Amino acid sequence: MNGRTFWALILILAGVAFLLGNFGILPGNAWDFIWPLVLIALGLHFILGKHPGPRQARESIDDALALGGATSARVTLSHGGGRLLVTAGARADQLYAGHFAGAIARKVQRVGDQLEVTLRPEPGNWQGWSDPRNWGGSQGLLDWTIAFNETIPLTLSFETGAAKTDLDLSQLRVVELSLQTGVSATTVALPANAGATRATVKAGVASVHLSIPDGVAARIVGQMGLGALNVDERRFPRSGKIYESTDYASATNRIDLNVEGGLGAIDVG
């Protein structure tokens, strides 16, 4: 089975599950049925597909980046398939500290007082999301855990494929967030005390849950394909296509959130 056929089957399974959910034939969240089907399909693809034999496995590595006097950072993180966990907790003199399954490619440059960083799997280990043979190379699916510095302003950009992603940004000073995800299950805890945060989320065949901390105001604009956008209207009353806290304009901590979804569900609460 080639990559194109594999993804076609995933889309068909997802579409069938969401259709049955819309007709009330499947109880609860349709994604509860889709994600196990994705994992089963991945396993069958690895077993039945004609893939080259595994190379010698690489060991997991620990990596950290010193701030070196920088007072802000812009980070782009490209992650293929597997698991990604992001939290606060790096040392005061570090931008991040992380544990990575397999080698990573890191690009760093300094622009004034700001660090600009790109993290991605080593080029030999990852060549895209369309074919599971490339997810982590000899390591298989990627498993990354990264802790960021919670004292400096951060601009974070995440690109994930078929992944289980957990972004706990609640203690981070994230001023801008961009998330693009494919076939995934993603949870995001948005910042609790970062002042003004601008966030953009684009999801394909995905389940995305966005948690806005108590005491944080928000303005939410959504555009969905065949999926569903579910917003807690008790906290964020709706007016036309916009959901907005009553105190948004005057709030010290507030989030301007724009979401775009394809076939899946995006929950905001």
C-alpha cells in the first residue's frame, strides 16, 4: 500500500465515522472511534506494506539551548508522527530543554535580542508526513518532550502530522501561537498570564481541544469545513460568527483566537 492509498483510506474511514456520528448511529465524539482506526491502519500498513528493513536504531537524546542573554524567542517546531509534549520548566538560563527520540536538526540565529530557532527531525530520518515509512526513520514514530522558559516572550509555531500532541502553554509567555496539524488528537492549554496572545489553529482530520484558563478573556473566530466547532458560549457569548468575552476589550490577559478546521472537531472552553 503506497502513501496516497493509505491516506485515502484514512479519509474514508474518518468520513464514515463522522457521518455515522452526525446521524446519531455512533454515540459520543466520533473521534473516539477514528483515532483507534488510525492506529490500526498504521499497524496494518507497516505489516503489509513493502518497506525496507529497519536500520540500526538511534538512541534518544537530550538537548538544551542556552538563552545567551536573549530576551525573547521565535521557535518553529516541525514534528512528523508520534507524540509531542510541550510544557514550561526550562532553567532560567535556557530557552528550552528537551528529550528527543532520534537525532534532531537544529537551526539557530540571533537577531538583536531575539533567538530564532527551528527544530525538526534529522533530514535523514524524516522526509514528510505523507508516508509512514518516513515518520522517525529508523526510530519509527517520534516521541518528543520539550520544556520552554516561562519568563521570556515566545512566538511558537508548531507543524504536526499524525500525532498525539499535548501543548501545555498555560505557564508560558506566549505572545503568538501558530498550530498546523493533520490527522491528530491535540490538546492545547493556552497561556494564563501572558497579556495579549494571538493564536491561529489550522486542523485537518483532527480532534483539537483548546482550553482557555479561567480569568482569561477571548475573542474567537472559526471557519470549518465538514467538521464541528464547539465553543463554550457561557464564557464566550456568540454574536454572528464571533464568540467574545464580555470583558475582552478591558482584560489584562486575553486571547485573539482564529481557528480553521477540515474534517474533525475543534472544542474551545
